Amino acid sequence: MRKIINQPNDFVNEMIDGILLAHPDKLKTPGNDKRVLVRADAPTGKVGIVTGGGSGHLPLFKGYVGKGLCSGVAIGNVFSSPSAQQCFEAAKAVDGGKGVLFLYGNYGGDVFNFDLAIDLAELEGIETRTALGRDDVASQPNERKHDRRGVAGIFFAYKGAGAAAERGDDLEAVTAVAEDIIEHTATMGIGLSPTILPTTGKASFDLPEGEMEIGIGIHGETGIHRGPLETADQIVERLMAPLVADLALVHEDRIAVLVNGMGATPLEELYVMYRHVRQQAALIGVTVEKSYIGEYATSLEMAGASLSILKLNDERLELLNAPADSPFFVEV
């Protein structure tokens, strides 16, 4: 195992220390638990948005705490859920009297602990709502889309819900924005090499040299196709076809595209992929109105990428275009 770490069990806390030291003007810990981070100006007197999940996916989840995005985050160990207490403490720290939206990925441990946090919040008189990112089309068919995993496409929900909260929408409206964007987002990923867990030094899954896995999850969950590595154009077509079908995209539809690196894929390769995404969109007469290319949801050093598509209307595009500012994402 070759990693730039000290003691494996200190990895997450030392990473958080580094983030806080680098960005004290944007982030803070509201108490003694460094696994809870909030905006430096929290609470803002507007609806709070709390996300959370396991470490190992930076900038997901903690990277999207900032103006026009989330208000706070609860941070778990690598690929592990934060505790219910941490989820509650994040909500308590960002509550400005307008309520709190819990917005996070659809994973069993996260759901269990955030649901417990709802009970704790109720005891404190904090009104909460929940929206679950569930964009991974490989994890469940369309008729069971509410059971899908949440992956990189949750970025669109952060961006839209964060913009709605920033402009002063109430809790019901912010939640409705998040749900609307989640409902119109689809993602598919590809893995080329496994991730190595810091605490064990072992690979999260096995993938022979020269092979690829289509539909792989961000923790190494099994995909829907494994075979020899194909060309970039062939990979894009494998990723894009199920997204187009799932969102029922047709001529004159408008979309936002996210080509996301999983941690060890060069940016150059992501742009090669994006080139063919645009070509494929043009073939079906779909207009790409907003694009994001880079690392938005990683899996430590996994080689691979994911493609997310959000079907746009005027309201969704307006929210995506709103200003946002975090240590890991800036849009003016």
C-alpha cells in the first residue's frame, strides 16, 4: 500500500484538520467534534441543508458546504456512515429557525442514522425534511428508482437546493427543489481499478488488469457489465445509452452534464469523454446547456469515471447558474 498517510486510524481526522487550517474563513466546527463541519457564517437565518456520509469521496460530501450549497456536514470514517449524534449536531448548528433539510445519498447506514437524528432534532424543536440522492441507474431499474444508490449526481441537488435556500425559499420549497432535481437526474459509472482502504491496505474489489466494470458503485459495488477495456467513445456510449433511456430524453430536450473522475483518472481523459458526450447528444438533438468536468465525487484512488445527466427546464437551469462558493467549488 502506497499512501501519504500517518497512522491509518488518524487519516480522517488529520484530513479534516488540514481542511480547517486551509479554509478558516469558510468552514468551522461548531463544537468539539471535528467530524461536524458547518459554514463559517452558520446559522444564516435561512433554511439549513445538512449532508453527510463516509470519507473517501472528497469533494463529496464535505466539499459542498458553503454559500449556495449545503450548510453543514456530518463526516464518517472511510466508506462508513457518520453517527446519528453527528448528524443531529450538524442540524442543530445550522438551524436558524427556518428548518433543516437532510440531503444525502441513499445508503442503509446513512438512512438509519439520519432518521435517528430526525428524532433528536424534533426533541429540540427543529423542523426537518429529508431528500435522498438516488441517481445510480445501475443499482436498480426505473420502476424501483427510489431504491437506487446516490452517487455523483447528488451534486446537482446540492446546487439547486442550496440556491433555493440562499434566495430565501422556505423548507417545503427547498425540499421540493431537491426532490425535483433528484427525480430528473441519472448517473452511470465505470471502474478501471480498485480503491485501497487506508485502514486495511486491501482493495475494495477485484478487477483484473485490462478489464473494466460498467455500473460500478463508489464503494466498489458490483456493476452490470465486466469485460475488456474499450475505447473512450465506446465507454461513453455504454454509460450514456441507459441515462438517455432512463430520463426519456428526446429531440429538443435540454440537459446539464457532469463528467466526474473517480480519483485517479486524468482530467485530459475526462475531456476526451466529454467530447463524445456532446457528439452523442447532438445525434439525438439534445442540447447541453451546462457542463461540469472534473472530480466531484471520488472513491479515493479508484481509476474510472461517471457520467451524470440532469434533464433541464428553466427553473433548474436558473438554480444551477446561481452563485455558489465552497473551498472545493466556486461558481459566480
